[in-house]
Amino acid sequence: MAVYTKTVLLKDTNLAQEDRTRDFYTTFLQKLGESSLSELVQVVRAADVGVYNQGVVIKVMPDNVMYAHVKDSDIPRIIDATIKEGTPLVDLQIKRAGKQLRIVLRNCGTIDPENIRDYIGVDGYLALKKVLLEMTPEKVIEEMKKSGLRGRGGAGFPTWMKWKFARAVAADEKYVICNGDEGDPGAYMDRSVLEGDPHSVIEGMVIAGFAIGAAKGYFYIRAEYPLAVERIQKAIEDARSCGLLGKNILGSHFSFDLEVRLGAGAFVCGEETALIASIEGKRGTPRPRPPYPSVKGLWGKPTVINNVETLANIPYIFLKGGDHFAKVGTATSKGTKVFAVTGKVRNSGLVEVPMGITLREIVYDICGGTSSGKQLKAVQTGGPSGGVIPAEYLDTPVDYDNLQKLGSIMGSGGMIIMDEDDCLVDIAKFYLGFCVEESCGKCSPCRIGGTQMLKVLERITEGKGRIEDLAMLKRIAFAMQKASLCALGQTAANPVLSTIRYFEAEYKEHILNKKCPSHKCSKLASYTIIQEKCKKCGLCQKQCPAGAIPGSREEGYTIKQDKCVKCGQCFEACKFKAILKE
């Protein structure tokens, strides 16, 4: 086996462009060969390097030097300076903000996720060894209680309690399920862990299986994550070949094995009972609870369902101890949380921070503030089920309880930054529309209530709203919260309620004055040509699909408001900013 002196992890982090990771990997290997360093330097295509939208990023270990916007032409000098001499290249170097604390992401971007030896080399499976050879299931659950770990899938239910319930039920078979059905718009926390550190999740599942007395576990991963599926399957095979899965693991009397099941992209299958139905080969729809899955779950047997991030914490807890883990975070929210920060933010990407950090620290200290340089308006947390938090609450410590008090939730970890150009009515409509589209339709409060709320929001954004609509939205929302079968319907109205709570004046501007303050709602926009700026080029007239811009190059142009269809094509086409949008 080769002994490497350095490891180079690389990834193309451009979010909206073709992934060049493979091509760059090939080029780097070629240049290493030309320098006779192929046997000394390991090159890995990383799933996550902790930064995003920074072009090709490489990380040199153990130097812990990270470069961004790397070009092919930079490779020779990286090899000569950093790999040969250990000297950083200042012009390429970037540094991560120091307020992050990586526990879940501790191995992402530092090990080869396809090499089990790399994971073992960073104390991988030592926690499992400790659990199987030194602890009882009861002691495992007690250690989880000490840690204070709450489920990272959204609800924040204490993990130890879920395990204890399943342990207490007498049954011939029990199951552990990893919920990797990450469906929130803009969220990719779980995918990054599955791709970057699959063995940590496997190790967490085996420990969970031992704690509750299960012999079988399932990964439920959406098929849209092919790399995650591929790496999990390989990791399972490698763990099995090393005696870390299967019969009598590590020479103990405990046997446990894993299987992968693919989801078809239905958002509702993130809900526990709908997920169970999908694994059983049924339509993914929720069922009434109780009984809860920990009592009666997969095929009617006790089942523990934890999400990816929850499970990735478990090996760390048993390596360091529950008390050590509990030192991080707040009194009621222990450990760290991974957020996918997107939207109007300068440095988008994954961040892992201690519970209790403020929104301001995340947005400004870690992520660099708004990308537009404009004033931050709000932060949306919790995905389609979450709420919108206005800028005045930026100094709120981030934990389960504080976010709930503000009308939002932690959720799986989506965080979208909005500036003064965003319309909160339109944002609420977008999220509600997503939930309506993803509703399974099984229960009428969600099916009918969501549709009716969406119609009201559409009416408001088109300038046809009535002041009574605000009270109607609240009534329907509260009915959905009380009567919907599952969390999708119960929380679908959260974005609407939170935006009415904090931005009611914006709703009233749409309703009473038929204006969108952010100029986002096209049906409420009006376009006027500023004659002093107009160059009479005629481009606006050519782009207008409604023939609403009469005139000529000699006479000039005007916009007929009665014919204008509010498409905005003239505004986009004008190179001289001679068209005013109001």
C-alpha cells in the first residue's frame, strides 16, 4: 500500500456551471506524474470542501492550505511551492471564518470518501468498537441522553428518547432507517455528508441498531443523488468486507446489515410514515400517529428513523463522550448545526456552527453579508415549512426554541438570505406553491386549504386582493395546522403566517395601493419611458409582445398603460436605463 506524504482534495464549486472536477483531477495527476510525485501525493475528488461558488478549490493536507479559483495554469506552481516546499501561495489562498465548528462535517473535504482506510485512519469505527465491546444497549441510550442530541431532520425530538421507545418494545424484528430524502429547495446538507463521509453515517446506524436491538437497517436516499447512492453502496460493501457489517461484527454477538432504497423525489416522503410506506413498496402517503414508528413502523415493527446529520453526530459522541458533546450549544439545543446558506449572500454554501450563534454572525461574519451590498431584509429558515425572520431579529441566538418563538423552525438546515429587493408576499406564494405541488392529497385540510391559500396569494400579487384576505389566510392556516394529517400540511402555512406577522404593511400595500414595494410582482408593475434618457433606439418597441410602445426614432417612444401586459421585456432590453419600473 502506498504511503502518501500529502493529500490533495479538489472540487469545482461553481454552482451554476458544468462540473470540471473530473477534468481538473486528470490534469493534476498528469502534472504530478511529470514531477515524479505520483507515488507520494494522493489526489481525491472531494464531495465537499466547505466553500462554494469559488471556482475550482483545492485543499492540501496535512498543510491545511486551501486555494480558490484555481486554473490549470496554477497547478505547476502549486506543486513546486506548496507540495514540494510547503509554501502557501498567498494570491490563491482563502481561509474559512473561525466561528465554524465542524463535527458533522469533520471528515468532509479531508478524507477520501471512497477509501475505508482513510476513515479508519481518523478513528473511524473506534466508537463502534467501544460500543460493542464495552457497553450495553442501556448504557448507549444513557450516553445519548447525556449528549442532549436532538434530531436534525426538523422537529428536534430527543434522539435518545426515540431509541428508548423502540428498545422498550418487545418484537422479533426491529429496524433502523436513515432518512436521506432531502427535499427542501436549496438544501444539500445531507447529500454532502453522504457523499463526503458515508462511513460516519453507517457507523451511526450500526450503533443505533445495537441500542434498540435491530438487525437490519435501510438507507432511504432520493435517486436524484446518484453520487451519494454510489458512495453509500460502496461504503456498505467495504464495511461488510472488513467485518464491520454483517454477522458477529468485530467478533461480538451483534449482527447488523444495511440495504439501500431509492426515493422518487416526492417531498412528502421525508415524513416518517410516508417514507416507511415507500420502502414497503406502497404509495408514499402519511398515516395517522400514534402509533409512532418507534412502536409500530416498517412492516409493523419498531423502527427508529434518524436523518443523515443526526447519525453523523453519533460516532463523535461515543468517541468523545456525551458530556463533551453537550458542552457545545445552548441549554436546550446541544452540539452544532449544518446550514445550507443561499440566496442574496456573498459566500453561499455549507456552514457548521455551534447552536446559539446569532443569525448576524452567520450572515455577516461567516458568509460576508448580502451579495448585492443592499440592506438585508429577512432570513428564511426551515425550508417550505419554516418562517421568515426580519432583519431586526438578526441578533437572535439560533436554536430550536428561539426560532420557534419567532414563528420559524430549524428544519433540516436551509437558510435563505433576502435583501430589500425581495417581495415577501411573493416569497410566501413560492413556498406555499411548492407545498401544494408536493402535497400527497390524502387529507382535505392540506389538499383544499393549501390550494385556497395559494389562490388568495395569487389574487393579492395580481392587484385583486381584498383586505379581508388577510383574516382569511390566517383562518385557513390555523385550520391546516390543527387538522392536517402530517407535518407537511401542518407547517405549509408557516411562511405565510410569518410574513403576515412581520410584513403586514407589505401585504396592505399590495391590497390597498395595488403596488409591490419591491417591484417583484409583475402584474402590479408599471413601466414608463424617461424621455430625457431615451436614445430613441427602438429596441424596447421591438421587444414588446403586446404592441404597447408606439412611436418612431424621429418622434420618440411612449408606453400605453392600457395595452401593457407587464412582461418587463422592455425594461430588460433597454441598455440606457431609460425605462422606469414602479
